[in-house]
Amino acid sequence: MTLLRKHGIAHGTLAKVLRHHGLLTRTLHRLNARQQKKLIQDYCGDLPMSKVASRHRVSLGTVSNILRRHGIPARPLIDACRWREVDETAFDHINEASAYWIGFLMADGSIDARRKGKGSPVLTLSLAVRDLAHLKKFRVFLRSTHCLTRSRAECKIAIASRRLSEAVAMYGVVPQKTKGARVIGLELDRHFWRGVVDGDGYIQAGHTTRNFPSGAPGLQLVGSPSLLAQFRYFVCTSSWPEYRGQMRRLSGCHCLSLKGYAAYHTLRVLYGDCAVALTRKLTTARRLLGEPTST
């Protein structure tokens, strides 16, 4: 098959050339019941059809016919052509890690719906180069072997997977979500909101006071009006019921600010006893909370 592709010729032409020079071609042969069973086992063990055909010295058509006779459907083309590994079940169940990364994708991720053709949607996460280590954590979470691309300003990972895209869409991470982003089902999940703050939030220290010797905490989150309204509800419900902050519009985006005790208690809820977070923001949050900053 490699020779045919290399020289752009047909099977018959190759056979004639080999016979003309006195060379024998590798003959294909019929498979008995035991050999067919082994062929089926190889294919069901995720071996590509081309390798199954080569291993058993039969054509791709023969492999296809044997599978069809035994009622075994061929894998979808998108799965058969995928040569990078990824855990497409990563978002099937909500736990701390999956909720966090859904929140982070809500902030910094995007989905290319591939309107032209029938290709799978592409899930992309782009970060500044300084956060390359965090992008590697995301790849580890997905058990992915996809490459990380890096430019002077940013690094990113792009994964074509319909199942992953549909899984995160259930929680509101959809194409063209920038202006209308809204979480579904994770409105009160602190791990989700930590992911959002890590992606689109700012944590800073103000002047030191008697109550805040490390500096008065400040937390600002930018995003769509609907998402910020949901975050305000989360703050009032889980950390500071007295919070009455209002959204502001700044240079084309909306933001919500928390200061003093509202920020302090919200940071404690978000970053207290967590297993996954953006290291630089976790360090700042722990310093403002008066906790050890080692991770």
C-alpha cells in the first residue's frame, strides 16, 4: 500500500512490474474461523483497520466484509482518523476538577463549531505564555497527547472532539458565548467559580489596615452581564449575604468588584482547601487570607 501511494500507481500496475522483474508479490489469503476471530479481536482492541489488514495479510475490503458478516459496526471516521489521545469522558461526571475546568473554559476557552463540512467542533484554550504550566495541567486532566502550540504572546491547545464540546455545552460553554455567557447547573459550585475567577478575575491587595495586615483584599471579575449576575448571587448565597455590589461597564466589558470583607470571605470560599487552581492567583489569595503560600 505504501508503494502504491508513493508512486501513484494501481495494484495491477505494481503486480505487472514485479512479475516483469521476477519478483513475487505477497499473496493475500483466506482466513479460517479461528483467524477471523483473531482479526475481530484485534479490531475491537482499537487497532486501526489498516494495521489489522496488514497483520492478517488481507485487504481493507476483506476486513470490512468480515466485520460486517459478524455484525460489528465500523468505527466512525472521526474516531478512526484520530491519532491523538484524549479522555472524552472527562466532563461526564462533575467533581472538583471537572467543575473547575468548566469554569476556566467559560472564561478563557472557546469552541469552533466548524459550520463548514462535518468535522468535529474544536475545543480551544488559550493562555498567556506565563501560564503555560497551567495549560499543561489542563492537558493532564484530559489525559491528552495533543501538542501545545506557543507563540511569543500566548500558548494554546486545540482538541477536535464532538463529545467534549457537547459535554461542556450542557453547562453553558458554547460557541460565541462572550456576550451572553451563562452557567447552567453549576451556579453555586465554588470550584466552577474559582475556575472563572482564575480565567477572568483579578485579585489584588489594597492598603494595609488593622483588620487586614496583608492588605485589604480586592476581587474583580469581568464577563457577560448574565454571568456576573449569577456570580453576585453566588457571593450573596455562599460567602457574604450583605453584598450589594453593582455591575459597571468598562471599555466594552462588564465588571463586578468586591472589596474588604466581601472579597475576603469570597476568597476563603473559593480558594480554601482546593486541589486545583492557577498558582499565581492561589498564592495571592492565600497571602491575603493570612495562610501559607506554598503549593
